[in-house]
Amino acid sequence: MLTIQALREEKDRVLQALSKRHIDASADIERVLEWDAQRRNTQSMLDDLLAQSNTLSREIGGLIRDGKKEEAEAIKSQTADLKEQSASLKTQMHELEASIQALLCTIPNAPHLDVIAGKTPEDNVETFRAGEMPKLHAGAVPHWELAERYKLIDFELGSKVTGAGFPFYRGKGAKLQRALIQLFLDRADAAGYEEYIPPLLINAESGFGTGQLPDKEGQMYHAVADDLFLIPTGEVPLTNIYRDTLLKEAELPIKLCGYTPCFRREAGSYGKDVRGLNRLHQFDKVEIVQINHPEQSYATLEAMVDHVKGLLEALELPYRILRLCGGDMGFTSAMTFDFEVFSAAQERWLEVSSVSNFETYQANRLKCRFKGNDGKTQLVHTLNGSALALPRIVASLLENHQDESGIRIPTALQAYCGFDRID
RNA sequence: GGAGAGGUGGCCGAGUGGCUUAAGGCGCACGCUUGGAAAGCGUGUUUACUCGAGAGGGUAACCCGGGUUCGAAUCCCGGUCUCUCCA
């Protein structure tokens, strides 16, 4: 959530930035500022009243100690009015605070200056492209056919046991999953990310911290009896490790990674996009997270992008990087780079990673701050990226590395798999 | 699932209604002392909101939320977490 301080001090910049998302937040922001002024006014009135009643209470205490009961009783009678007034101001304060927060939560993050103002994915800017486009043999087929032919993934069995979008991986297909996870974790480890195995269910506070709640609960599976949510991404538990914390500047940057399954209801998705591994309700992902000094966060974003590049190059996959336009960016992000690999048999680009800088948007919700070397406390910047999400990587590995008699495993992955071909 | 004990500052720990934002200790920072260090001595050492140009002031916070009271770390109720024992 945007900070009130930013709205107060640089409202025009924020409005301009938000216009890149094609939303006009000016009315909401005016309202927040107005409520905030009321809140401050209410608070100073309340503080005055409380100060008065504290003084009276101390007097009463003194009088009682001195045995002057009657004088004490006289002062007591003065406090009733103060009490009533302060109770009503307290209620007003709580209401104002709740209103401000509720409205602030509906305003998305302000995009960075370099983000362009497009509306749809077509407006995203391609910033980088690498890898060779594969030339497939005449009988090349999409991954879902390869998965069936070589008994790697069983979609129908998943539908029987759970439902559509919950495949079984089997045999070399299962081993390939483990190999990819291990490769990704080893790379993250080598890059200095500390590995965590987080819980897969999170509470509502954590959902709020990273921005899934309120309003996006429809995208998460909800364990109602215990009011817990299945994580849609490892970002949620990993980033929430640092909820309600005050760090020292010397502790930055914090670099975390973790492998988790991810669960997404994907309400509203349908059509050909969902074929095979293209869109699943449960999938595996290695996530990298960084918490850093505001002055460092864009250098960090670049480093995270480079890290993901390295993974795709190791897998010998052709890919491109897009800087998302304002209209296509996630609610909480200030700048996002998407990675897409070319899936040759489908002849489509598939999103396999999204790397974002949230600046202080999550940190403000998380209450994650650091005390600088100058003694001042400020919000950190949070960033995260998929490194990587498995299903579409598997889809493109299968499709791009297929030949007449099977599928070649890229060199970097062979030691992890324990085999160099699927056939 | 049942029974009991407990949750106080960076840490340990005192505190059962007012003189307690919180004794004492440890740690940490700065200063004095010293040839240098240790010890010793002194000073300082939470956060949020808010008022103020600043110095500084006000309010709130002793797991969380309610309540009793003129006044709550302290009493009451609910929740939560930790520990011990039982199943």
C-alpha cells in the first residue's frame, strides 16, 4: 500500500505514475488525505483529553495517599465527562484509521518512471532476447503428446484423483521435476540466497502483507475451517518472514530462496491456454526474494534478472525479456520484467518468470523497516522473482529438445536427472 | 483432544492497583582512566503516532482484543502462542 507520506508530499508524481495503469486515483487520494487530516486533528484532541485525565488521576492518587478522601472524590467527579469524550474520540480515530487503510488498499502501486503507459500485453516492451530458435523435425508434437508418449505426466489421472489442473508426474517426468528444482536451488545458493522450506498454508495477516488480501482471495484456495490459505506463490511465506521487523542497515541485503508448490484457483481462466502444462492449479516453483535498501533496489532488480537469464541459458532455451507496461503489471509492483520462453511445437511464447520490485508497497503493509546508519528508520524495498516456475519450462524443454526418437536433456541438467535422454 | 504453568525492553530478570516506561543485571555506544588493553567510574541505550523551525513536549504500547477503575504490567473475560504432563 502506498504510504500516506508519499501521498502528502508527492501527490502529483503518484497520480502521474498511476495514470500509466490507466486509473485515476485522484478522488481516492483526496479522500485519504482528508481523512488523514481529520485523523491527526482527532488524535491531538484525544491526546489532550488523555493528558488532562492523566493529570487528574495522578492528583487523586496523591490525595488518597495523604488521606484527603473528600478532595479526591471531588476530583473524581470531574473525570466522568473527560472519559466520555475521549471514548468517543477513540472510536472516531479507529474508524478513520480503518477507512484510510481500506481505501489505501484499493490503490495499486505507483509504477516506476521507466514503466510505459500501455494497456495490454501487446504494449509490453521487449528488452532482451537470447537463444536459438529450434528447428523441429517434421513429426514434432506439443508437450502434452510427448508427456503421454513417454509416460512423463498423467493429466487424466490427476483429473480423476483431484480435478483438472492437478497432474501426476511419473517416472522420468517426476525425476525431471526434482532435477530442475535441485538445479534452481543450487544456482540460487551459489548466488547467495539462503534456502528456506516454508509452510504451504498462510494466515490472513501474511496474505495482507504481500498484497493477496483483501480482494484477491478468490485466487487462493481457502481452508475455511482454520481460515488458512494455500500459498499461490512462495513469495508469500518467504517475504512474510520479515513482517513486523526492524532491521539494521548492515543486515541488508537479505536474500532468500525456496522451493514450494504453488496453488492457484485460476478462476476465470479457460480455453486453449490451459492445455497441458500451460496453466495448472498446482505447480512447482523456486522463488527468490530480496529485501534491500531503497537506493539499491533497482540494481538488485537487475541482478535478479541476470540470475534468471543464467538459468534459461543453462537450459538452452530461447527466451525474451519484457518490461511490462503499466496496464499489465501486477497490483503491488513498481516495475516488472517477465521472462518468456519459446515453446517451439506450440509456436508460442510462455511466461516462465516474473521479476518485480515492489519498492515500499509491500514493506508498508508488512511493517518491514530498517534503521539506517544515520539512525533514521525507513521502509525497505522488497523484490522477488520466479527462478523458475517449472511447468512451462518442462513444456518448452520437451518441445524444443525433441527429435525423432526422443527428448534430449540439456547438459547442465544431466547430472541432476541421472539420464541424458528421454525415450 | 484433556490438565496445568507461563508470555515484561536487544537478552536475563524484578514487579499483585497510583511515587513504574518499567528496579537490578548482561549486552551495546560514547566519555574518563591507561603506555595499550582489561577492570573500574560516568553518561546514554525501545517503538509508533502527534505537536514544534529546533530544543523539546503530548499520547499510546509490559503477547493480542475487550472489560472493571478516577487510575491497570498488576484485577476480570475472550483469544493466541510457548512449555510440562496426560491421551
